[in-house]
Amino acid sequence: MNKPLTLTAVDRDFFRAVALAAFANPFSPEREALDRQIIGDDLRCSRDELIDLVVDRVTARLEGLRRSGKGDPVLYRGEDRSLLQTAFQFDIYHRYRAPFDAFILDQQRAGDRPIKVPFAGEVLDQLERLGYSRPDCLRYLEIFYQIRRAFYFIDTALVGLSPSMHTLRLQLWNNIFTCDINLYDQRLWDRMEDFSTLLLGETGTGKGAAAAAIGRSGFIPFDDKTGCFKDSFTRTFISRNLSQYPESLLESELFGHRKGAFTGAIDNHEGVFTRCSAHGSIFLDEIGDVSIPVQIKLLQVLQERTFAPVGSHDRLRFNGRVIAATNRPLDELRREGQFRDDFYYRLCSDQIIVPPLRQRVQEESSELPALVKNILQRMLGHECSAMAAEISEGLRITLGPHYAWPGNVRELEQAVRRMLLTRRYEGDRLVVGGGGLQDALVAGVSQGSLDARGLLAGYCGLLYQRLGSYEEVARRTGLDRRTVKKYVMAETQEEAAST
Ligand SMILES: Nc1ncnc2c1ncn2[C@@H]1O[C@H](COP(=O)(O)OP(=O)(O)OP(=O)(O)O)[C@@H](O)[C@H]1O
């Protein structure tokens, strides 16, 4: 048997950096530093250009080894073999980025039916040539697809260049792959169901978008016989806004019901926990709104992974992940006994805070123009840079740099529409006059000049300004929503009259 080959010290250092880059979080500064180390240059370039340069360098170095007859990893042993295998994997994955992206779009268009992966055979053959067993090759194909989906959904769904958006992307990536993708690849890829996630943040910040990025990026096995992944990612994310359902219907929506379980249950009904695929995620939005009995049932699902449809004693199994979100102050709800501690502890394997728009805008002045451009593109179906620049400038002039954006990106979407309709957006009046509102309330209280109605109207107005929804203010004050709205509207008119 021939003596195994060894890499030169220079090659070994190079491929060590490639291996570290391959396993690093692509949204982390460490990854960027490694990429720069690999190209050996501190060029000013975009992230995509940097990656292209890295891939060129890696491909060229591997090609050089191949040409000198030293390119086959099986000729090496130990660290050198695994470094070369990782470098070839890195090379294969990056060469198939565009086909994977095209496949993701095709699958999105095709919907819930899994479609054939046209390039799967080629990728598997190239992996097999590196000396991997067939099951290992299949797993790498599956992981490549998962990595590409995660990158695609985290990157495209969450626009923003501010440091807090970089942090958010980094956290979402770790939520999917853990902070050690090597460990994920070896041990955790099929054991993520107990890693539940709690997304916190104000209304309209993008918690739903962040949840969708996680939910569409789960591991999906490949079926070697059909040449398709076993599930479409369009089926692996089910989202429900829990505050939409009256208590009587919520359990049925979540867990399903049996025919005759209650008046009106004329047929069996499958709940979302039954419909969610084994590698899918359920997004429970507005989790802070659910009653204690529903919290107990959800806790059971998370703890025992089983649930019973309403009107049935059969316990069904749930294998997916749970992602939950709320814009309500959970700490307060827990202190007041409205949110159970045991449920909270089961939900928060990971807790991610989605940053408010005002923070993002303060951190990075290009944040607003980038979002406006993205919103227009989604609205009009093509890039409109000039229009985006005009609208962003209009918003900047009218609202100033310190506008609070209480409705966050959702408010910005409406602001863009309003600008298209009328060329003006004055901001949320309650916030524009916000300082005045608080000052007037405090002054009224200290002077003792407010009657009960004025006190409540001022307080509701102030809360609405902070919380951004009538429902939320109603919950906080114990008033009903219509009363809150009446007070808030009255306060708005008074504010408008005094300005
Ligand atoms: N970073 C972002 N880039 C692009 N669009 C975004 C971003 N964040 C949010 N959006 C868009 O803003 C809108 C509101 O986002 P989303 O519904 O996810 O907010 P939310 O935090 O879940 O709100 P709520 O707490 O009221 O449910 C959506 O249309 C979403 O696509």
C-alpha cells in the first residue's frame, strides 16, 4: 500500500481556514474575517463578491492539487483527509448555490407537492467520489439544501443593514443550526424538536417573518428513490394567530376535534398539531393572549409530545418544533400570574428579540431606504430605486430622524402606500404629539385638574402610543376595546385641536 500523502504546511493552513469558514455562521463577523484570510486581501467589496472570491480561491487551490495528482482525499489520512473533504464539500456546495436557489423558487411555485431535484444525482456523485458512504452523501445533500434554504429565507425575508438586524440574522441561523454546525451535522439534525423558540418584540417588527425563516429552514430528508425531498418546505411551517380564535374554537384549531365533540362538530377536524409534518414547525403567534387552560395543554404537548383532539381520548404524537411570539410584556404577565412560569420555561430554549424600527433607523441611516425599496419591490413587482429614494427622503423630511415608528415595519408599509397615494405621511398623530400627551397627563394629574374621563382618555392615549393596538390597551386597562378606541380617538382630536 502506498504511503499516504500529506499537505504542505501552507496548504494545511489554507484548508484549515476553509474548514473554519465552512462551519462558521455566515452572518457572523468571524466568517467575514475568515473569508478575508482565505483571499489574503482586505478588499472593500460586498459580502456576495467576497464569497465569490473565496470560492474562486478554493476551487483554484483544489484544481492545483488535482492537476499534480494530489487532489483525491482518499490518498490522505487523518486531519489532512478531513480538511480536503471539507474543502471539496465547500466547493461543491458553493458551485450549486444558483441551482439550489432556482430549485427553492420552483418548489415555492409548485407548493406542497415535492418536486424532483434536477441536480441531485450530480451532487451525490461528486460527494461519493470524495470517499463518503451513500448515507453520508445523502445527508450532506440534505444539509446543503437546508443551509441554502436558511440562507435564502433569513437573507431575503429580513431586510436591513443595521447592527441589530445583523445580530438578528446571526441568532436565527444559530436557532436553526446551533452555534456549532459541526455538532448539528453529527448529532442534532434530527433532534431539534425540543428546541422551542420564543420571539419577542413590538408589534410589526417582523416576528412573523423571522418565524417563517426558521420554519422553512428545517431539515428535510431526501428520498433517493423518487429524487425528491420528502416534504415541500411550503408545508413545514404552519402559522396561527392565537388571538384570532374565540376560546371555544382555539383548542379545536390547535388539537382538532372528533365528530360530535360539541354542538356544531359535524365532522372530524384535524388541528394544526396533526397537520404539521414531522420536520415542520408550528408558529403560535400572540402566545401571550392564551388562557391558562390552553397554556396547560400546550405545555403538555411540549413536555410529552402528545395531545388529544377535543372529544377524544386517543393521544396523538407531535414531532415538529414550536415557535411562539408575542408583543406583550411577558415578564409582567408572568408576575401577574397570567402566563405560567412552567410554560414559559418550556418555550424558551431560545429567546430572540426582534428589534424595533426606531432602534434600527438610529443605528443605520440606510435602514429606512433599504426597507422602502424592498416594500416597493414587493408591492410593484420590480425594483424602483428612484421612487424608493424619493419616498425615503419625503419621510425623512416630514418625520425627522427621531420619529418613533410605533407600528414598526407594518407602519412603514402603510406609510409607503400613503406616500404613493398622497405624497405625504405625517406619522402616527399620537406619537408625533407624544411628548405633549405625556406632559399634559402628568401636568393634569399633578394639578388635580383632570376629571375621570380626561384621566382615562389621556392614559389610554399614552398606552396606545406605546403599545400600538387598541386590544393591547384594553387588556392593560381592563376596559373593553370599543371604550379604549373611543378614548383614544377623543384624545387624538383634542391633541389635533391644541396643535
Ligand atoms: N426586516 C424586514 N424586512 C422586510 N419586511 C419586514 C421586515 N420586518 C417586518 N417586515 C414586514 O412587516 C410586516 C409586519 O411583520 P410581522 O407580521 O412579521 O410583524 P410581527 O412582529 O409579527 O407583528 P405582530 O406582533 O403585530 O404580530 C410584514 O409584512 C413583514 O413582511
